Amino acid sequence: MLADITLNVPSTIEFGLGKITTLKDHLKSNRRVFFLVDAPVVKEIEPLLRNISEMGIKTQLSSEVTPEPPIESLEKLLKPVAQFNPDAVVGIGGGSTMDLAKLASVLFNSAQKTEDIIGIDNVQARSVKLITATTTAGTGSEVTPIAVLTDTEAGLKKGVVSKHIVPDVAIVDPALTITMPPALTAVTGMDAITHCIEAYTNRFAHPVIDTLALEGVKLMFRNLEQAVVDGNNLEARSAMALGSLYGGLCLGPVNTAAVHALAYPLGGLFKVSHGTSNSVLLPFVMKFNLPSCTARYADIARALGLDGAQSEETLAIQAIKEIRALSERCSIPASLQELEIPESAIEEMAVAALQVQRLLANNPREVRLEDAVAIYQAAYRGDVS
């Protein structure tokens, strides 16, 4: 019997070139809108913001977004949002921007504090409209019930999971991703691929999500390198945006696993970007998980276009090598050593990662402390053979 599944997704998803212009249509009933926008795209959307203001809607814009946002950044943002008292919050940007917008929308007029909502199903309510528009093909945050903050004191990332932070409207306009530089295109793309792989090989994998995950892997594996090399290639950008959207849709019902759990300390302790952390760790976690999901890795290999007539074990091993090779072709660091993370920090990172049981519980193979240490050691050396 199939396991139950709950799909908490936006009631409206706008996908396609030029779809950012639909934003004004979704705000017709609003009077006060707070915009949180990534600084690099403010100029690009200024004409749209003027149109919205001309509709008689009062607007306030902030572009103060700290990557991998610490809890303090959210606390700082809540003050101007509360003072403006919007009836809609719009986040336009990458995962950090959208996550902050999602959390601000539920906290600015709530008796709950940030510490109250960390964890699963702790958010009590949201009373204002929430719209997200992504400018990267990576996090999938535009459609998820998840937002992540950095607890700098603990040196760890912490998640908020709630149906109340699922946006009402998600806009995925591939044209907004054109300005992404190659390095950011690469690591956000690998992050999205990681979402799909971890969802497909998840302990709680589900056929509904499997379809999205495999199609996401196929789209992104075939288009990421082209998007990195030629950022103006709209066909590649569109394929990446769609694949990333599929990955985002996997996260609510199934979510990620050990790659993300082990990546959290890299960001929390050493400020390594989320996408880079996942990119570096993915092949090493895949190798660790191999005995528990050989058949599923073989399916991923077929989605990558490898010869499906080979044995499942051969295909699974090739899948790991192909993922690693794609990362290398996109000039992403291949080891923790390249990220200048000291080998002496491995034990501390392993202890921190073991706290992320919310994700480790999803992993197809149990990860003990000694396993986390071994994965980090292999990733430090960069040897996935």
C-alpha cells in the first residue's frame, strides 16, 4: 500500500518567459505591499514596481538580504515590515530572499517569535498574501513549505516547515535568471539536482514525487553546463528553471536527506554557500548510500542518458561519477580542502550534522557519527573513487 502524501503547494504557479509581469494582476486586491528584492534585480523590475504603484497601491521596497540569512537578519527585517503593515509580502530573488519574505509574512504581525516557529508545524497562521518570484534555478523555495535560517551562535542552519509559509502565488520566469553569473548558475543548479536525487532516493519516496524528481534530473543534467557557459541561452535557462521547480515541488512532501544535513555545518560554521556545500558533498553521500539504493541510482543513471542495458550496480556507480563530472565541468570545487575547511573541523561538523535528524531520518541509509566523519573525510580528500 502506498504511503500517504500531502502536497502543500501554491494555489497558483506562473511559469514561463515574461511571467513576472503577472505580478501586478495578483496584487489588484491589495493596498499595501512590502517587496523584498535581491539588489541585482531591483533595476530590472523597477518598471513593474512603478506600474504597481500607479495602480494606487502603496509599496515599500527593501533589498537588504544577507546570503544564508542569520536569525538576526530576519529580526532586523521584521521592524520595517511591521511599521509598514502590509496586506501582501512579495519576495523576488534567490532562496535567501524568498525564505526571509516567507518568514516575515507570518511574523511581522504575530505574537510568535522566531524561536517559536523553528521546527515542523510550529507556525500558527499567516494573515497576509504571500508571493514569491525566483531569480535563480536552484532552491525551489518559491513553492515549498520550508525556510532556512542560520543560527550563528550554534553554527548551524535551522529550518521552519509549515503550510503557512507556502506562497499563495509562485512566479518562475526564466528570463529573471539570465543575470546570474556562471558560478552562481552552477552551484544553484547542482543544489536543484540534489533536491531531485535526494527526493528520489528518499526513505519516504513516493511515485507522485518520483516522476517530478526524475524529470528534474533529466532536464538539469542536460542543460546546466550550457546555462553556465552561455547565460543568455533561454532554452537552457528555461529547462533549468523548470527542473528546479520540479525539485522544489519534491521538497514539501518528501524533502531532502543526508546531503543537506551534512551541508548545514559548512554554511553555519564556515559561511560556504548552500549550493556549493551540496555540490561538494553530493557524490560522497551518494557513494555512502549506494548499498541501500542501488536500483534507484540506476534509475537516475538512465535519466542521465546512460546505457540502461548495463547492470544496476554498474549504472549506479556511473551515476555518481557523472554527477561528479558535471560539477567539475561547471568549475565547482571538488573537495572540502579546496573550500579551505580545516580537516580538524570534521569532528565538530559531524556532531552538528547529527542534530539535523529532520533530514537524516529521510536518508536511505542510517548515518551515525562515525559515518558522518567518514563522509567528511572523503569529501576533504576529494576522492570519490
